Amino acid sequence: MSAQADHGHELIPRPEPTPDALRAALACVDPGRLEEMQATKDEAFAKAVQWQSLSPVRSWVLIWARDIEIARRPSLSARHAHAKSRLEHEDPVIAREALRELSAVLDEATKAVRE
């Protein structure tokens, strides 16, 4: 597990950006997504072979590192869940605000894992 900036309460340390470390972290913070993770990993590796490029694998690592970053930080996870719950609100102003907040959460998590 790597060092990270202080983000308040964190359930686990930020994992290294490797498939094994990400899987172990996901098992701690959101074990219900392990099958999804494996399926997307298999797809990414198949595309990497087909395309003769590591881009799909790099994307897979970034996506799962970002999602784990959200799950391991309760305040970020709460913001994410709240925004997602309001995306299809009947009031378009609330739905747009939810989309902006969801985007902000995803950007914050992505930036954190790229540090």
C-alpha cells in the first residue's frame, strides 16, 4: 500500500496500482464488486492482446483505482452515492447539479490516484 495525502478518515490505505493490490483492496471495501472487477479485467487483457497495446490494461487499473479510492474514503463515497441517487431527479436543475457533483467526485478520486 502506498502513502497518500491526508483525506480524513480512510477505511484502508490507498493500494498500489497493481491488479493483485487492487483486488485485495476491493475485497475489503466493496467485495460485492469482485466478479465485476474480474470480468472487466478479462476484457481489458483480451483487448490488450487483440490491439497489441497496454492501453486497455492501463485504463482498467485507473478505473478500478478510482473506484476503490471512492469506496475507501467514506466522505467521498457518501458524495458519490448522493449524486448518483439524484441523477434522474424530475427537476432538471437538481439532476444537472447531481451530474456536476458526480463529475467532481470522479475527478477528485482520479486525481488522487494519479498523485
